[in-house]
Amino acid sequence: MTENGERREKRGPRRWPGERGLRAMGRGAAELHEAADAALAAVMAAAAMVLTFGLGMVFTWPPAVERLRRVADAERRRLGERTGVPVERPYAPLPPAGEAEDGDRPADEVGSGQRPPAHRRGCVTSGRLHGPRYRAMERKLQRYITDPATWRDFVWAAVSPVLAVVAAVPLAAVCYAVFGLLLPALTGQPPHSWTGSWPTSPLEAVPTGLAVIGLGLATAPAALRVRDEVSAFLLRPTARDRLSLRVRQLAETRSDAVDAQAAELRRIERDLHDGVQARLIAVGLNLGAIEQLVEDDPAAARAVAAQARESSERALAELRGLVRGIHPPVLAERGLVDAVRAVAVDSPLETEVSSELTGEPPAALRSAVYFAVSELLTNAARHSDARRAWIDLHSVERGTPREALRVTVTDDGQGGAHLTEGGGLRGVERRLATFDGVLALSSPAGGPTLLTLEIPCALSSPRTSSC
Amino acid sequence: MRVVLAEDLFLLREGLTRLLEAHGFEIAAAVASGPELARALREERPDVAVVDVRLPPTQTDEGLQVSLEARRERPGLPVLVLSQHIVQLYARELLADGRGGVGYLLKDRVFNSGQFLDAVRRVAGGGTAMDPEVIAKLLASNARDAPLARLTPREQEVLELMAEGRSNAAISRELVLSEGAVSKYTTSIFAKLDLAPSEDDNRRVRAVLAYLSGTRDR
């Protein structure tokens, strides 16, 4: 079928709304085109495989895999749109471009004591190809070969023509029947002149043809569904992929959390060292001086005592600031909602807080949400030119394992906010990631800005929690 | 003047008891927990209560809650709340009923016994004693308020001291001005903020605080 033909088929059903079968048929026909694309990618991947492993032409492999992935991603998108269930990408991420050049080789080749894989041995002998660019490609190559998702993509691409044919069978049946019904009327020949020896009379032919059309219409959605399900099954991450993606994500967020904690401890140490400790030393020195002076020069002693008092007041003020940054007292005293209210009262924006939370989230989560909200509100006050803000806290999907705490912060500012690398919002996002939380931003130019953060109540820990 | 004192840290409780007794206050009860405070406030009916926000057994804001509850039972019961930190929300809750006789100070202010005792007396007399930090935060959160921006630096200073609850006499001492000058400033401040002038010190303070915390009907 030509591309134009398919286009017509694709649009055709839209003129007949309500006919599920016709629509499904049209889609099935459209899939033929996509399947041709996939098949082409599969053929190219097969050729690249032969070239890579047979002739050592490794440079053909990455482009072939990338093409395969593009086609598969397009199909994932289509499946997601059609079925309403998004199909995730199963691929293992590539190693970052700037990864240590020397660091990874000993671990791979020397440390393990194993012989390097065949394709590597090949490249080590050809010294000319030993540059960093080559090694970057080599890493990519290796990742593409070892990622099982590559092979599942390949299988999908190879079987997708078969799947497309399955989805197109009802359409073919309907076309056949329509043709059979029209032929006698157009040519005046008996119906069996085209089909063979049967049916001999219109009395047999017309019901048969109508039945075939009906059957085709009835089975078209099912045929498309079969195609979609097999396709999704192959393209979706397997349980194993999902686990390894999860492990990778946990490892990343854990290392972020560990780094953040270390930085925090370092900051606290520095603040204590430069602030409170120094002030207490001053108080001690002052008290020593008072001991000396109190008999001989009471006036001077009084002046030094005043200094000591001032130092202790400053030390207390610094400690207060420090404590607020570690764990705000209001959070300990009043819980999350009132702590957020306290932030709202402190904000220069006129801020309304509404909450439907009944319980109190676990302590770690509470603190994360508190700092996130106060950062978001500070951001709104600083950058958006807003006058008012609204904060809403509630739980979603209550009573299910997916129960989550959702907080929205809205302001009436000029909008146009975005998540810039190294910016405050990105920092909030990273900190929330430790709790599997996400931050969503909607900020059209001209406002309003709506920030939504959502944290699941049940973390990856055995504890059962209540939000 | 009879005082009920609630503070869970032994050293601070003893220190405050000694300080207050040395200046002619009578300590009716010195307690260390929320329930004890509630009982003491009911039974002793003190002239003023000096209360730490955070008290056992919950170690939350039990002191504040008991004080607010007692003020609901006995409106206007003078309460001076002490805390290690300032939370504006608490100040707002204390001021919410619009009656005087409330104070909210950092514990550090105890170091300056003159000012602290002055605050206790002021609260006992139905006045207000707000920590300078409360006022500073209130002003900061009103940074975009146009009428406030029109105040001269001197008027700002007077406003801050007035919002803490100081009388004209106290303000004139603090800023080394004549009382007449202070009252000229206050009149000008009230005009700029569009507040009804009042000769009564306490009502005047409450109007200013209501303005700053945005609870005034605008």
C-alpha cells in the first residue's frame, strides 16, 4: 500500500465518528506504515550486527541502535496516547561524556582479572584507534550491547510487520467483501466468477458479504488491541529493567542526600566555630577580666560585664539562626501545617494557607516539605513581583499504597519561572527526590505561577506512615 | 504583685524567681510543666504569668496553649510569654483577642533585668511587650507597604519602640528626645498610617500592631 493510500485510510475513519470498528481499522492500516519503518530499522540493526561482530566495523552499531530507539520511542508515544497508559523507556542511561578516562579501564580490564571482551581486545591491538573519542564510542557500544532493552527493541521491530498484518486483517476482509458485493453489479458477472465456484446466487452472496463486513468491523478493535498489547509488552521495561532503573535512581538520590548532609554538617561546624564558639571564648575572657578588676576598678569591671552580656546575646542570636536552619522550632512545636502558616505570616506576600491534612506526616518528610515550601515562597516573593500567594496542603489517593502529600504554591506574579540548573527550584527538586518527591511547575508568561510538589507517604522503608 | 512562673529549666526558673523576688514581686507559684501551669493559673489567680512557650510533657508549645486557654477563661489575664525563638504566628495569636496584657519576649531579654522587669510590669498593667525581633519581622513582612515607606527614619524608630509597647516617656528616654517631640512623631505616624489617634497608650499600641500584622480592617 502506498503512503498516500494509508494517509487516506488514516483520515477516513474520522469522518465516520462513532464507528469504533472503522476507526480501529484505519489505525490498523496506519500501523502498516509505522511497521515498515520499524522493519527498516530492524533490517539496519541486523546489518549493523553483522558488520560489527563479523567484520569489526563497530562504528555502524551505535547509529543503528539509535535509529531503532527513535522508532521504538515513537511507538511508545503512540501507544501511550492510544491506550492512556504511558509506556516508559527501559534504557539504561549512557555513562556521562566526561567520565574519567583512566579510572574505568583498570577496573574493567585489570581489576577483574578477566580477559576483556572480544570487541575490546580488537581495539587494544589497533593502537591508532585508542584516543578518548574512540573510547567514548566504545563505552557507548558496550552499553548498547549489554542493555537488554536493545534486544527487546530489536525483537519488537522484527515482529512489528507481523503485528501490523494482524491488525490489518479485518480491513482486508472488509475490502474483500465490499469488492465481492460490488463486482456483480458493476460487471454483470455472477458473484462466483471472482471468488471461485461459490456463492452461485445473490441470495447466498449478499448475506455472506454483509456477514464478512460485520465480522471485520467487529473484530477490528480486538485485532488492534492484540497488536498494541504485544507491542507494549515488548517495549515496556521488564520487571528487571524497572528494578535496575529504580536502583540507579535510588543510588543517585542517595548520593545527593549524602552530599547534601555532609555539606550541611560542614556549614554547621563552620558557623559554630566562627560564631558561637568565638563568642563564648570572649565571654570567658571577659569574666576573667572581671575577676581581676572587680576589687580595684569596679567601674571598669562593670563595663567588661556589659561586654560579656552582649557577647552572650550575640551567641544566642547566632544559635537561634542555626537552629532554625537545622530544624525550625515551630515545626517541632506545632507540626507541619502551622509551621507553613508561620512561614506565610513571615512572608512579605499576603499568603493564605489551606489544609486538608488530618494526620502529621513522618518527621523527615515534614521537614523536607517545610523547607521546600519556605523556599518556594521566598522565591515567589523575590522574583515574581507577586502580591498574593496561596498554599494548599492535602493528601491524594488516600488509603491506597500510592497515597501522597501534595502541596501547591500559587502566586499572582508575572510568571515565566523555569527550572534552571543550579537555581533554587532545581535545588528543591533535588532535595525532594530523596523522598521520591516531584516538583511540577506551571508558569506561563504573565502568570500565575503554580508550583506543585508531591511526596509519597510510604517511602521505601518498612514503616507504615500516615499523611 | 503576684506572679506565676512556668519554666522547665531549673536554673532559669531559679534565676527568674530570684530576679523577680529581688524586685518586689511575689512568686505565687513556680512550675515546670503545662498541666501544673494550668492548675496554678486557675488556683492562684496571679496578677501576671511569666511562661515559657515550650513546656513538658509534650515539649511542644504547651506553655502558649495553656496561656491562651487561660485567657479565654479569664479575658485579659496578663501573660508574658518567653521563648528561645520568635515565631510571628505566636505573636499574632497572642494579640488576636485585641485585649492587652500580653507580652512575647526572647529569653535573652532577661539578661537586661531593667527592661525585662519593665516588660513584666507593663504586661501586668494591661499593656503590651513585644520583642524587638517581632517588630523587626513585622516591618520586614510589610516591606512593600507604601504608607510605611513614607515614614522618616526617626518616625520608623519611634514606631518600632511604640510597637514594642513602650510608653511615650520610655521612648523619649530611649531615643534621648523630649516627650513633646515623641508625641509629635506619634501624631505624624498615625496620620501617615491613617490610624485613629488615641491618647491611651495601650489602645495606641494595639492599633499599630494590628496595622503591622495586617489584621486591621482596611
